[in-house]
Amino acid sequence: MTMTAFDQQPPESERELIMLIPGLGRSTRGHYLTMLADGIEGFLESHIEMVDFYHRVDRNDGSESLFDVRYTDGQRKIVEVTELFWNDLRPTFQTSWMFFLGFHLVRFWCSMRQWSAIPSTSRPLRRALSIGAFFLVVWYLVTLVAFLQSTGFLSWLVPSQGFVGWLWAGVTALLATGAIKTNVDDSYAAFCYLSNRQGFRQRVRRRIANALWDLGEKRPEYRRITLLAHSFGGAVAVDVLATLDARTTIFTAPLNLITVGSPLELFITREPSYDQKIKSCIGSDLIDCWTDFYSQTDSLCSMAPFHAGPKCSHVCVDLGFTRIESLIGIAHNAYLQHPSLHKALLASSSLEPVGGGSERRNA
């Protein structure tokens, strides 16, 4: 096998690993990793006063990227970015059962008791959740009425047969709308994960845990390992790490946890068990530090509910989007291309480590 520049490393080079756990947004592998890698590359290009040279290689169908970075102070760093993909495991919402599953879905997300408990830092998310719940209710009721009318059950109420046709056309148009379909699919996937429907959460947990084990066993030479969890991936990461015993892992390098745009503060109001999972992660010897990136205008983010301490901190960032753009979710993926995140991922003696700027905020 031909040796590459990444294999021919001088003794003074350092090797680091970034493992990305994506959220629910995409069912295809590599989308978010490419977004993150592009952001890292742009960050390196904009820091020519600190970076003397860098080279990027993408492989494994876009599910892995390698960066060979040479700093002006003579330091060399090999950064490997890989994706721990899990969205292919998500259950599919069966249209034949939509009347029964839809009822559970609406009931699960429309409980006002949980909404009233959402902290003030999650109010943008509560507004987005309210809109999403409205879409869910409209979708379910219109579909249910159309089904009952087509069976003749409501003929005594609406005798016009033309009404049925128009109603079915409306339902078809409603379901064909990308925003509605995405809202229903993601709401159902989150519902299945939190309630472990069809063993979804257990299957995801096993895949991520096995991947962590394999990486730690086969590649123990990393100086630093970062687990980067985006959006719903934060809930996945916390669930997995809370179940791992530090004594049974074989990582020889510190494991840094970075969550970006996480819904964890909302989830502890929906699923109280996550409160204990978060405490387990904070107290785990496996995790060296936990940094949570959030934005006060991101409508799909509710930050991580912990107090700042020796190993935990929050970083509030400005994603640069309007409130309307944030409300419909456009801003939610911008974390992966934000300079503050790249600074944290590439922190070294050459680049200022995270926390050196004004964006850091202890909560």
C-alpha cells in the first residue's frame, strides 16, 4: 500500500480525532460532516498568520476528512474528522397506521404541562414547538376527517361527495409540503427515540458505543478525542456516554464532549430521565470537559442544563440570522460553520483555546 503524507508523520506531529454525531435533519450520510469540514477549511484559510500550510483529504464517500495542518510556530497536527451516522436506523412513519400513530404523536408533543415547564432560555424553541404542534394537529385532524368521510361515516354530516375529493386533495397537498412532512417525520423519530419505540434508542446506543469502542481500541495514538454532537445528536451522545463505564473503555486520550444547538434543556421537561443522564456525564471520569454551544435566537436549541464548573461551560454565539430565519430552522445548522466552534476543535498552542474571547458565558 502506498504511503501518504498522513502516514509519513514526523515524531513531533500530533494526531487528533473529531467524531461527529449528527442530528435528525438528514437521512443521508456525510451531509453534516461535509458542512463541518468545509467550515474547518474556511477557518484555516482565514488564519494565515497562524497556519503556514494545510492539506485536506476526503475519503470513504465523504464520511471522513483528514486535515494535515502546519502552524507557523513549527507545530504539525493531523486532524481526523469522522461521522458516527445513525439516522438510517430511524423508524419510518407508516401511512397505513397514521390515524393511530398520529394520535400518540400529537398527544406526546402537545402536553401543555411540559410546555409550561420549559425554561426562559428555551422560549424560541417553545415558539417553534408550538408551530410544529399546530402543524401536527392540523395534519392529523384533516387526515382523520378525510378518512372518515371517505368511508361514509360522516355522510350524514357532509353529504357532498365533492367535498371528499377536495379534502383528499388538500390532504395530499399538505403531506407533500416539505415543511409538513419533515416536521411529522422528525417529530415521529424523536418520539420513537425518547420512548424507545421498536427498540430505536437501544439500537442507536449500541451503534455509537461500538463505534467509540472500536476507535479507542484500534487507534490509541490520538492526543485528543472530541465527540461533537449536533442538535438531536446531543441527546444521543448524552444517552450513550451516561451508560459507559470509564473503567471499561480503553481511550488513552482525554474525551472532550462538545454539544452544539442541543435540545437537552427541553428534553428534561419531556423526559426527566435525561436529568440524571446529564449528571452522570458531568461526573464521569471518561469525559475530560464538556462545552455547550448555543444561540439565544436559535428556535431549535435549548442549551445544556448544567451549571458552569471546572469541566463544564456554555458558549453563546451569534449565528447571524434574522428571527424569522431562525424560527423556520435555517440558522440551526450554522453552528457547524461557526468560527468559535472551529477554534475549540483546533485549539492548540498556536490557536487561542475556546474561552479566550467574549463569547464564553458561564450559566
